[in-house]
Amino acid sequence: MDSQEAFLAITNSKYTGETTDIKVHKVWNDNKDHSGDSVTVYLLVDGIRIREETLSAANNWQYTWEN
């Protein structure tokens, strides 16, 4: 399995005190069987890793961080 990294930055410019959910969904762009694979995703605040989750076929390649 090849190692790949991808980053998505979400910047809040004004704090309103409201909460938000952040959803992540892995989409494979090939025809390979990825049923035994997994992907670790990280939630960062100011560049600091505060949470992590593993995506796999077991969670349908998706997760939602709820606040």
C-alpha cells in the first residue's frame, strides 16, 4: 500500500461561540479493493493535533467530529 498525505485547512476568522460539526469522508479514486485498508485523519487547531480518527470500511470511510 502506498503512503499518501492530504491536508485540509479550515480557518474561522471570527469566533461566535457557536459550535460546529466537522465531517470527513474518504473517497477512493481507483478500482482497487480497499476493504483491509485504513486512513488516519487528524483534527488540528492552530497546527496542533487535538483529535484523530481512523477511517475504514467498518465506518464507511467517514467520521464526524461533533462539538
